[in-house]
Amino acid sequence: MFINWGIESYKWKVSLAALEKISFFKAFRSVLAGCSITMLTPNRIGEYGGRIIYLKEQNRFTAISVTILGSMSQLMITMLVGTFSIICMKEVTDVDIASKTGSVLLIISIVTCIILLLAYFRVATVVKVLEKLPFTQKIVKHLLILSGFSGKLLLRILFLSFLRYLIFILQYILVLKVMKVSIPFADSFLLIAVFYLVMAIAPTAGFIELPVRAVASVQLFSIYSDNTVGIQAAAFAIWMINLVLPAILGSIMIFGVKILNER
């Protein structure tokens, strides 16, 4: 858990450097604060509001755009690896996952990947287009910081997102082993990648996400294992480790910030 959120904290620190320089520890607290609020909102959109409470007041709205860019990089990695996994499942594992999950999922994934790639690496162009729209004038000033993100910085953020994604995958494989769900490493990697893609697309919110995770994991991992209890236990463990525990820690930190502000 700490490696996972440590990488995310460093990514947040790097992304935010042009707006406000913060320490790694402050970035870590900020990220955990985002986790606590995201549990109460659909598809984790509350993360933005949680992270900015540790920043200077004048930088908070602008920091939301930086957070969105970081989330976009993570989503792009999830979609790219997940889409690749759907396509290559037949070749690597002799299982046509596309026929089981539906061609619609594959089409949505490919289209989403293309849109994300264009928006991410042409973020300066996107900002320029928004500047010309009359109804975006109130928010576009907070997006201008993204125009200064160089290609090198965008690639660095993307690499950190990929590194974090690998931690997610390896963590899940380890938990499956602990729960006695016997699936070969390569097959596990592809199945977990598809699982995270499904979770990225599926509309969820906080604690409602758990049953969605349980159903999706059983549907996918039961292709190789009939250990349904182990599969569901692994999904629960990953949910607790990566979402619930960080949210609890983040809530404690937010509570501490409120107490300090009241004094």
C-alpha cells in the first residue's frame, strides 16, 4: 500500500511543482486526504477536493486541473494495458475474452484510448481551444498551467503512472496466491489488467464498488479457477488495502488539519 501511494504522492509532487512546491510528506498526506473523500463520491471524483486542502488557498482551484491530468495519465495506462490484454488473451491463453465480455467493451476501450492519448499529449492545444469558447472563460484561467507541461514532464508522469499500475498488478497476483487461487502468472496479469479496465469503466461509488469488484473478479478469474471464495476474498483484500485503509488514514489527517485550523 505504501509503495503504491508513495509513487502516487511523488507523481503529485512532480506534477504540482510548477504551481507550488511541496514536500513528499505533504504530498503523501494530500493524496491520502483525497482517498478519504473519494470513498463518498461516484468514480472517485472527490479525490480532487481532498488533495487541494493542503495547498495554499490561491492555488487550490488551479491544482484541480493538475490532479485531473494525473488521473488522466493513470486512466490511460489502465485503458491501454487493459485493451492490449483483451486483444492478446486469445493468443496467449487460448481464451477469447472479447467474446465473453462483449465486443462493445473492446470498442469503447479503443476509442477511449485514442481520445485520452490525443488529449494528454496535446493538452496545450486543448487549453487553447477552450480559451476560444465563451462559456469556459471562468475556468480556463485555471487550466493555463497545463500549457507549460513539456513532453518530457508528461512522459515522466505517464511513466510513474505505469510504475504504479505494475504495483497494482503484482499486488493482486500476490494476494491471489495467498488466497490459493492458482492461475499462471501471465494469465493472471492479463486477467487483472482486464479487471482494472472494467472497473475503470463501470460506474461505482465508494462502498458500492465492493460488490461490483466481487462480481467482475468472479466472472473473469473463474475462467481459470473454481475457487470462488478465494477470488472474492482477494477482491475484498485489494479493496481494503488500496482504498479503505488509505481512506481511513486520510480521514484522520483531514480531521487533524481541521483541528489545527480551528486553533
